[in-house]
Amino acid sequence: NPDLFLVCLLGGLLLPSVNHDYTLATLTAPVAMSFAAWDAAGSSKSKILNRLLLFAASFAYTALLIPHTFKPLYLKNSLPLLFLLLTALALQTLNRRSDWTPVIPKTG
């Protein structure tokens, strides 16, 4: 599952208190595999949301690849961009699964 692979890698990059630019190179293969799995099947509203999420995730990933010495001040911290990428991935996964319903355990 490419989405699970990307989520686990993003979790590994978000959990340490310090994130260095050289660790972001590990994102290339999981992001490519996950983006390739994003399909545009579904209703027109679903396709629009899919394109918006793909744009947000692509922007976050592209901004992460800018070398640290050339980044503007507001992009120096990678944490918000990694969270944006993770959030877009989660929302896209929920968007793709139209049959998704929360599981509520039955009591008694």
C-alpha cells in the first residue's frame, strides 16, 4: 500500500524533534508511488477535491525540496509542510474510499 508507506515515512520524519534537509530525500519514492495511485474516479465534486488535494500535496513536497540556504524565512521550518502533505494524503484517502463508514462497536 503506497499510502501506508508514505504515512509511516512521514511519521518517522515528524516524530524526531530535529529534522534535517538530508532526511527529506527519503520522501521521493513514497511520494511518487502515492501520487501515482491517486485516481480521479468518482463524481465531479470528488474529482475537484482530488485535484485540490493533489495541488496542495505537490506544493508541500516541492517546497520541501528547496535547499535550506535558498528558502525564504517562512519556509525554513519543514514541519508545517510535512503536516500539509500528511493531511492532504489522509483527506485524499478518505475521498477515494466512497464506501468509508466509521465503525462503531456494538455494546450489549
